[in-house]
Amino acid sequence: MKIRRKHIISFVILAAVLALLVRAFMPAPVLVDSATAEIGPLRVTISEEGRTRVRQRYLITAPASGRLARPALNEGDQVGQGDELARITPSPLGSRESAEARARIETAQALVREAEANVARARVEQEEAARGRERAEKLAASGSISRERLERAEHAATVAERSLESSLFRHRAAVSEHEVAQAALLALQEERGDARAVLSVTAPVDGRVLRLFEESERVVAAGTPLMEVGNPGDMEVTIDVLSTDAVSVDVGQTVLIEEWGGPDPLSGKVSRVEPAAFTRVSALGVDEQRVNVIVDLDETPAELGDGYRVTGRIVVWEKENVLKIPSSALFRIGESWGVFVVEEGLASSREVSVGQRNGIEAEILEGLAPGDPVILHPNPRIADGVGVEIQTD
């Protein structure tokens, strides 16, 4: 009986020692970071630098050769339509100057006729877009069309209104140019003894002086730029993107304007994607084909000026309820994508179908379910069946 008891005690001790040895030589579980597949919104954007610019600006030029008086205005000064911007004492009229003045009047007349035609066309388009918006609102109220179609109709109406405003602005500018050209010819022809009439250059529109090119009194030739006038409250943003990204940008897409100096991002819509690309050398010395994307701001802060640097994020795709995981959980399995899922403390590889990605998160179309824990930044130590331990903060 005593011998049997000794055998049992020895067996227990031996089993304990073997268990300790097995535990000592078993590989320790790999510490991993994990995230959970979840349902939520996903947004894909193109982020690039951009510049603000006044939408409608008018370049004031000298209508005739002569002596320019020192301007009384400074950059940033408010001006109203018809206010005097500059005074020029024209040089004596010669045959060449007379011919140039008359040619300028003819050109200005042609520009006025062209502007009138553009206004008429823009007005028709604006009225048609407004009717389309009204129809879309009625259909949306009855549930006959989607919210997306209603938003497209609303944006088309807004773009048409902006286009009409631009056409009216160009018409006013053309009329002003014609009036200035006529006044220049009269001033050149008018004589008052030994003195000549002084030509007054006036503002074609309400706005501010954006740039002042001539700040001192001097003799200028006809056509010399004097200043730029525009309305800083009517601002747009130009964002140049890679041509490979430009194919994903459509009119009406939402744009977030960040890093402009304010606490909150500004919102806007893509109003135009320019049809021609241009070459720009990157910081690494590589030639890049870029395309300008023009953005209409929903609201222009008073602090935002012309030519300010901003960062624009163009939303090219977004959806509210998608199954998503961090992009850092993905790895390649041949031509497909895979992830490691934690199942009962072991890593298990699983092939997944990936949809949209934004560099931070990825849409999962197949292969995962909401709540599945996936391993982030999988390293070579992780394989099927390897024990893992999720790190906790």
C-alpha cells in the first residue's frame, strides 16, 4: 500500500514537471493590435493644395497714351460703379493714335454685342434649370425620384444662376470698356487752348481694388495695366489635381476647404473641371500632368482674401452604411486581399473582397462580418494557427 502511494506521488510530480517543461518550451503568443469590422460611413477624397481667387475681376487699363496722375486709391479700397479710379492727360492726337482709338471703339462695340448674346443664352439656361429644379422638388416630395437626383437638379440651377451672374458682369464690363474708349477719343480730339482735356477712368463694377500696378505719376502707353478691381465676397477656389485623379472628379461633387486659417472647414461644390492639362514640376523634380478643378464656395468668410493658399479635399465617393476595417489590416494574397482574424486566441487568414479605400479605411464587400476582430499591421511571425494576444491600452 505504501509502495503504491509512493508510485502515485512520483507520477504526479513527474506529470507536473512535464507540464512545466511543455509550457516552458511552448511558443509565447504574439502580441498584436486589433480592430473590429464595423458598419459606418466611408468617404473617399482627393486632397491637393489650391488657391483662392475672386471670381469676377476687371483689369483696368489706360484707354489712351498720356500722363497718368498719381492714383488716390490703395489696394483694398472700396469702389463703386462709376467711381473715378485714375486720371490721364492724353498726349497730342496723331493719325496713328486716332486710328487706334477708333479701332478700340469698334472692338469694344463687338465685345458688347457678344456679351449681350451670352447674357441672353445664360438667361434661357437659367430659366430652364430653374424649371428643372421645381419639377425635381415636386417629384422628390412624392417619392418619385431619389435625393441624389434632386441634389443634381438643385446644383444645376445654382450653376446656371452663377453663369448668368458672370455673363451680366462681363456685359457691364464690356459696356464700360466701350464708354471709356469713346471718352478717350473725345478727350484726344478736344482742345482747350494749350491744355488738353483730362480723361477720367472709372470703375465698371462695385468692388475693391485688388492690385495696383501703377502707384506713381508717369507717362503710360495705351493699354498699360493700371489696377485690378473685383468683389472679394464672390470667391472661388482653384485646385490643381493629377490628371489621373481628375477623371474621378465630376461637377457637383462636394469639396471641403481646409487649412485656410479658420477653425472649421469651408464647404463648396465642383463647378468646372478644365478640359486641358498642364505640366508642373513636382518637389522631387518629376514632370506631372495637372488639371485645374474650379470650386464654388457655399459661403466666403470676410477674412479670406484673393490668392490665399488652402487645402481642398474633393469627395469623389461616399456612403453612409458600409462594412469597413482599417486599411492597415490588409495584405496581399496573390492578386487578392486578405486579413488575419482572431478566432479563440489563434490567427486565421481569410480572403476578402475590397471595395473603396481612402488610405485609412477600406470597404469590405465579402469575407467578413460586423464584429470580426482583425489583426492590424500583420508581421511575418503571424500565420494560420499561431497563438496571438491582443494588446490593450
